[in-house]
Amino acid sequence: MEDVKKATRESYGEALLELGKNNENVVVLDADLASATKTSLFAKQYPDRFFDMGIAEANMIGTAAGLATCNKIPYTSTFAVFAAGRAYDQIRNSICYPNLNVKICATHAGITVGEDGATHQMIEDISLMRTLPNMTVISPSDDVQTKWIIAEISKIKGPVYVRLTRLATPIIYESDQTFEIGKAVQIGEGTDGTVFATGVCVAEAIKAQEILKERGIDIRVVDIHTIKPIDRKIIVKCAKETKKLISIEDHNMIGGLGSAISEVLTDEYPAKLEKIGIKDTFGKSGKAEELMKYFGINYETILEKYR
Amino acid sequence: MEKLDKNELKQMAIKIRKGIIETVYYAQSGHPGGSLSIADILTVLYFREMNINPQDPNWEDRDRLVLSKGHCSPALYSCLAYRGFFSVDELKTFRNINSFLQGHPDKNKIPGVDMTTGSLGQGLSSANGMAIAGKMDKKDYRVYCILGDGEIEEGQIWEAAMASNKYKLDNLCVIIDNNNLQIDGTIEEVMSSYPIDEKFRSFGFEIIKIDGNDIDEIINAFEVAKNVKGKPTCIIAKTIKGKGISYMENQVGWHGKAPNEEQYELAIKELESNK
């Protein structure tokens, strides 16, 4: 893991710019947050394919649906709370039900939004989005993965929700790392435990893994970037091979990554899962790192599981 | 298909109304009132105005229609069936578990349906998307979007109306089915959307006001709309809910109710006597 840090929203903006060059059908819609979601980079380069829909998320999603019926590939962006929350019905009825090729790239997910506080900290989006039929749900963990995902989802025909974040986090992967939608990335071979992590929490899990290693405890980290369809195989494999199962996410513990893993385990290989997440409460203002510690979604909580 | 003339359209509108009544009667479920109020408008669109091909429902250059008030699917399905997108016999399977004719329009299951609708207030946004795509691709197709006068109480309609204006969508024609009734009562009683004309005018639309059950006026309105440049058009069509069936006209109770056998026979008899 390098010391260089970058927020996945930044990676998203750069990836869109590249994608715009390679695919003329890609259009981008934003809701007056282009400078925050980083779609402004695309807007500057491809003004004819960029649509600022104003502070009107429901209409942005519906417009994207109409564009998708005409073979455009819309990437829509706003903060996660306004996408998955405010425009839920439009995502459900105008995009997922007709299975339209719209990508919802929602930035500022989770409590790591920080200072803006609870109204802007979306901790229910994984839950809301993964219950929608036809939807693919992705929560990338670093710059390299985000860039790969943004390009890759243009090749999937159908709705995709990508959960991006504001907090700058470590770059985890080498630039030549390969990924596959629906296939988690296993980091390490340890058998003392598995930490399933997603998004900003993957770097936390890796930090815990390094500290535990010094203490003679060898765990593996599984980066679940695709929450739906989830990698069932790796979950069962790790349940069989490792002594302890932990999940960690910047999301409500109800309905998120931990829930998705539990569903697989109860179906295929009943095992105890120790879930780390937001304990069914709203967030609050503060610095992202302070909030991660406050809500216990950082490496320290993982370490506590080995006390 | 040759465009139907005025008299042929009037005859076709009777067929479409019979189709609506049959559709709802056989299902014993559905929304006859609003379907009957838009029957004349849809008849003109599907049998004269719109450039479409039943043999190639997804033809890229076709005109498109978004029935945002999706519960009036019986009117749309009746038009699509008589226009040859699928067999007229299929109308009798509406809302049946084995049928492709869903309660609300489904673009993936039903040939000729351009957009899936049903949750009110969403159709103008998707119509905007289609119109924007048409402009981007320099295609000359037109996009029609039918809204209810109650439906425009939804806030998303006004978000979308702002966008129709921003992108100067003169290839977009919105039609308001102003039958003045919604489920809980009259528009004024429930949540007045009036004055509809002033609202849409202030949002940048060209306004055309017509009797939406008069074939001549409907034909003329679409001609005028086609020549409006640089801004979207909104046709405010004053209609009668339940139009054509005496006991359903202006009766809010027929918003979402199916006729029984006796009522069905009476309705068919009334429509046939109009020929």
C-alpha cells in the first residue's frame, strides 16, 4: 500500500475523461455538483455530452433513462444521499424495472463525508440499491480499482450503482492489477481470520492486517468491490479456511456488506460473522478520520476482535 | 400506412374506445375513465401523426410516445393493437398473469411501448432524455408525452419542465389530459394544478389550448406544434373523463373500476350507435 492518498471521486472524474475519449455514446449528467463529483473534468472537455440538470435529482435520473432508450450510456452523478435516497423511486421505476443502461456514480457516500454531517452522510445506499432487481452494486476501494470499474461498467448493459467517496484513501493496488466484476480480491493467505471489507474500509483492514502480522496473527483481507452480484465462492472458501470472519463497512449494519455476506453464509455454510459498521444510527459532523474512530469503522475495531 | 382522414379517425376512435372497454371488462380491472378521455388524442397520434412502424417497433428514427399517466394503458394498448403492433385479441388478456399486457406500460414486454411508466410524474423526464438524444444525433423524430392534470401535482414534472425549456426541446410535445378529475375528487378540490396554461407558459412552453375530444382540433394542434421552433410545446387538452360512455362521463368513480356484464353491454351498444 502506497502512502499516496486519493479520493475515489477524483479517480472517477479522471476515468470519465478517459472514457469520454474512447466512447462517443457516453454522456454525463450532474445535479449542480460537478465540481464536487469531479464530472467537471468531463464537462470541460466534452460540453456537448455533459448535462447539468440543476438541483433536481429525480429529473436527472429520469432524463438519463430517456437517453438510455436512445442508445446513449449515461453516467449520472450527485451525492449518494441524493441519488439512492432522493431519487430512489426514479431509479426503481424508470431505470431498474425497464433495465436501462444507466450508470449511477454516487459520490460522498458514508460517514466519511465528514463535516457536512448526518443529512449528507448516506449509510443506507448499499441496502437500498442491492434490493433492486437488475441492479449491479459496486463499491471500489482505491484509485486503481475505481478507474478500472468506471471503464468496465460501460461494457455492462444495464443499471449499475457505483459508491464513491470523498475521503482521500491510500492507493492499494499496482496500476497493472486486474479485476473482474463480481469477483472479490483476496489480499494475503492468512488463516487466523478473514476481514471482508469494502470501499474506504479496505485500507483500514489492510492496516489491521499489517499490525496483527507483527503480533504473529496472520489474517487475510477480502476486498468486496462488487456487492451485487456478490462473490459467493470466496465467502464460502474463507469461511472454510479461516478461524474468524469479520466484515467492515462505512454503512449501516442493516442491509449492507455484512448483511450480504450473512445471506451467503446462511445459505451455503453457516458460520459466525462479526460485523463492523454503523450501528443503526445517523452520522454526525466531524473530520472523516475522527468519525471513523467514533463510529468504530476503522482498523482499531478489527484489532479489538483479536484481543 | 396511409394517414387516416378526419372521418376515418372518428371511426377509429370508436374502435379504440371499444378496445378500452373490452380490455378493462375482460380483466375486471384497470382504468377506463382516463383512458376514454385520451382516446381521441391517442387515435390521432397513432393513426395520423406519428411516424412509426409496427413491423419494427424499435426503429431508431421513429417518433416516440411516453404515456406518463401510465394507468391509462388500456387506451395505449388498444391503439397499438389496432395499429398492428400485436393482435387485437390480446387485449382480452390485459392484467392476466400469463399476458404480456402489464397493468402499466412496460417497454420490454410490449411491442410499441417506448417507455415504462406507472409511477406518476416520471414520464416527462424520460421524454426529455429522448428529445435530447434526438438533437444530439441530429435525428428529426418527435417525442410526445401525455400527462394527467392530476399527475402534474408531482414535483418532478416541474423539474422536467425547466429542463425541456433549458434544452429548447422543440422536438417535444407535451399533452395535458385536462379531464379535471383525480381519484379523490376534482382537481380544484384535491390540489389545484390550475392555471395549467400560465404555469407551462412561464416555464417556457408554447401553449395550445384545445378540446381534446375534438378530432379536428387535435389534428390542428399537432400541426401547429410541429412548427414551433426553439422551445417545447404544451397542448392543454380539455377532455371529458369517461368520454363516450354516458354513465362514465365526468364520474370520478370510473377512474379505476371495471364495468360489470350489463354495463359492458350498454357501453358497447352506445359506442356502436355512434358509428
